[in-house]
Amino acid sequence: MKSFIDLADRSNDNWTQMGNFERKTPIRDKTVTLDVAVVGGGMAGICAAVAAARNGAKVLLIQDRAVLGGNASSEIRVIVHGVTKLKSGLPERETGILEEILLLNRFCNEQHSFTVWDHVLYDFVTREPNITLMLNTHAVRSVVESEKIVQVLCWQLSTETLISVEANTFIDCSGDGLMAATAGAEYRTGREGKQEFNEQYAPDEPDGWQMGATILLSSKDMGKPMPYQAPPFAIKYDAEKTHPDRRIIPFVEGFWWVEVGSNDDIIGTAETDMHRLLAFAYGVWEHVKCSGLYPEADNFALDWVGSLPGRRESRRFMGDYILCEPDQLSLKQFDDAVAFGGWPLDEHNPGGIENLAEPPSFWHEHFEEVYQIPLRSLYSKNIKNLMFAGRNISQTHVALSSSRVMGTCAVQGQAVGTAAALCLKHSALPRDIATDHIDELQEQLLRDDAYIPQRYANDPNDLSRTADRIIASSTLSGEVKNLIDGMARDERGEVHHWCSKGLGATVSFEWDTPIAASQIEVKCDTNVKKNIMMLKNPRENEAYTTKIPVELLKRLTLELNINGVWKTICEKDDNQRRLIKFNFEKQKIDGFRLTLKETYGAKNVKLFEVRCYQ
């Protein structure tokens, strides 16, 4: 530890502060103590931090870059895929915190700017009063006592400060997982053999190969011929030897298959790999511009090239359960399910662009339905207060080929953040949540608009289920009783919504005996069968929209029935979320009524759930 403590020793500084000619020594160490420390500010880390904070924990979010977003940030520019496309051709889109972020981006970033997106994420995080954000800060070493992390040492580059972080629960969402690794958490790298988990797409024998990192680029039509000469460091792309799945068109958003993998220590070779990736990327662009095969590229020039590779795989930390390919393909049902995935089994070939003969990805299988992810795969088996979300969870290499996409990582983040808040509430460890409080965790996730496949909400505190009458002024599809059936989306061909016939419809909940209430919560429609993440090449079709979902409810009014008199309590005129919350002073009511006035374009209003709490 002494080498890290010495980083804060500035006794050799020879500093004169000219304002008062005072000889000074800079103070460059401090200790921060909070309830939950989240390391990694990508999509998983953001969702973990926000979930923990909203559920009452004081949270520190530590990010090693100057911007949030991880692979999705303007530094790397990977699309936030999740369950983007099932065999039907349509998504089964994530809701909850991730959807809030994507909707906020729709409202604030209509121009699809990646640098603006960075600050949409910054805005989203800094709105939360329970979150302290530290940027440019790298968690470099964990201190462990009695199988628990008691302190993490961090180095903040911008302030030259050594920061000691103390917390009740630590969550590693950093991808590579240095905090977890230095804590002694058990982890694997490489590919399991077929026999260990009966995985048909695993190699016959285990090996060290990991999917590689990629440097992306983008280009712009300049309206005139743009000649190109590759820099000397470029590596020539041998198109004649490449597999036909390495498609050049469309070239505007770069080439995800410019990838360098590793059969050993992909973290240890990261700097060398970065230089090679740059060389390969410029070599492919030279082929586009100079081969004569793509005249449509004549007027295009590079307008952005990444310098920070986006990594797909490194450490996978072991939990009480290792998610594997048969779990995903069989749609295994877990008692402790807290998240879901459904991106294809998209395993990239071992050598990346250095193995041109094989396809860049094997695309082993596409899913017809989404699969569950258990909480037992999201905490460490041997470090008691350590959780993780993202590509570093407890899973096999083949399972990772699906679950690694950022939308799936984000819903894991919401799950572990919520679990961390419950650890605080019950003075419990993550394993205790899985064994003793899993129902409470699942109910809270569902209330917060997370989706757990085939898990119906049954919150005993939800008073809407006790209503003597639920009345809709009109019905186009579904039944109004579906609003309390516990499933907040249409699922597996079953209808779980109620839809009005036209705008201005009302939904009323009434009781014969007055109840005490202070919260009403509504889940409206955002069309989870259409993707809303930001694309580099925006398009409008059956599966994607670049606009605010027309189905989203924009204006609505809440009235309370107090002693037989209807009283307007709240009017929302610019709603931007699927989960709409009304909070008011606790009082006795005979009922409440929602008037659904306007959407962002749809002619009817669709609701999936209404809840009421004391």
C-alpha cells in the first residue's frame, strides 16, 4: 500500500503562492464515505447509481473518463443495443431507468449529437441529489478485510488527488473490473470448453481467446470529390482474403469488425492493440477510398476517428451462479430473476481482423423470446459486499456474446443498484438479498418500471388492487381491469393494456370505504416494439424511430374524490416518461380519476398499469 499512500505525499513540492508569498504544500488526499460506491460510469454504472440513489442510498459514482457513457460516449460511439431485434424483426425494448435516459435524449438531442449525448447523461446523473459524481477518477486498489471491501483507493487525474472511498456496498460496472480484481474476487477470462456447461457453441476445449476491441470512425459527404492518402502507420486491408460478411456498405458509421482480440491478457496488451486498431481502421478506409470499388465514397471524408477502443470482453467475475448458453436458449426461469436479455449469440471470431478467413461474427442464434438473468450472477461468490453489472458479470464466454450489449448491461445496473439500497435497508449482504429479500427486490424493480419476463407484480402495498370499481369512459382495446393485473407490457401474445377510444378519456378508481393515499403511479405506452436509441445513421421503419414515441402520454390530470367532491390535484402538461408519478399530501379519498388529454401524436391513449399508495 505504501506506493499508493506516497502518491499523496507532496512534501517535496517547492511552491510559492504569489498572492501572499506563502510557502505552501498542496493537500492531495481525502476520504469519502457513502452508502454505495459505483465504479464505472457507463450505461450499467449510471443505472446502478440512479437506482440506488432513488431508493434512498447515498451514492458515489466514479468514472475514469471526463464524460459518462462508457462505450456509448462520444469517445467511442457504440450504439446502445439491447433486445434490439428478436426473430420477429422487432425489439422487446428495455424500460425503467434506461428508457428514461433514451427519452430524455429524444427531447434534448434531436440533432443526434454524440457530444450533446455526453451531457444528456451528465444532466441525468447530476439531477439526482443522492449522487456524488467523480469524473477523471480511476479506482486502482481495493483494501479487503474479512472477505469484504472496506476501502478503495482512487486516483483523480484532474486534481492529482488520492481519494480513499469507504462504502457499505461496492458495485463494479467498469467492464475490466480492476476494483473487483484487486479485491481478490474470483474471475475468469477466455472460453469455456463444451463439456463444462454443455454449450454447443463453445470450443471443444477451453482456451484463452476473448472477443476484441474496436476503434470506430465516421465519415461525411463533403459535396465534392475528396482524395485520400493513408498515413504511413496504416495497415493495408487485404479485401481479397476476407470473408464476405465483412461488409463495407454502409461505410458512413464505421466498421465494427475492425477488431483485435487476444488469447491471453487483453488488458495487458491494450496499448499495443490500440495502435494496431488505428492502423487497421485507416487501412480499411484507404480500401474504401482508393480501391475504385466504391465510387459512392468519392465525396466522403473522415470527420471523426476514435482514439479509445471499445472493448467487448475481459474479466468475468464469478458469482453464486454462472449464466450459460443453455440457460439463454432454453429461456430458463429463475426464482431470483432481476434482468433480461435477447441480443443474439453474437460471438466474434477469435482473431478479429487478423483472422480474415472467418466471418467477423458467427451469429450462432437469434432469440424468439427474451431470457432472464438471475441476481446470483450479479454479485461475487467470495467478496461479500461486491456486486457487478455489465460485461463482467458471472457468465460464460458464449453467454457473454449476447448479454454484453449496453441495453442489457443497463437493466442489470438498475437491478444491482436497487439491491444495494436494500442491503442498506436490511443491514444485509448481496447474497442475503438473493436468499431472503428477493421478492422485495423484484417488486421494487417492477414498481420502478423494470421488466422481468413472466414475473407479475403483486405488491401488497398497492391499494389500486383493492378498488371496488375501476371505470373507463371508453375502451378501444384491452380491458380496464388489466391495469391491475401485474404485467406492465403486452407479453407472449397476451394483452395487458387498456386503450381509450380517442383522447380526453378518463379512468376512475373508486372505494366504498375511504382510503388514505398520497401517491398515484401510472405506466403509459412508449411502444416497446420500436427502438429509440440514438443511431449514427438514423432511420424510420417498423423497428426504429428517431422521434419521441407518438404513443407517449403528454398531458393528463389527476383528480381526487374527497367526501363526494372531485378536486383537481395535479395537471401534467409536458410529461416525458413512461412511469408518471403524482405525489400529494396524504389524505382520505373515496377515489381518484385520471383524465388523459394528449399524446405526442397517437389518437388514442394506452395504459399498462395504475398504482396507488399510502
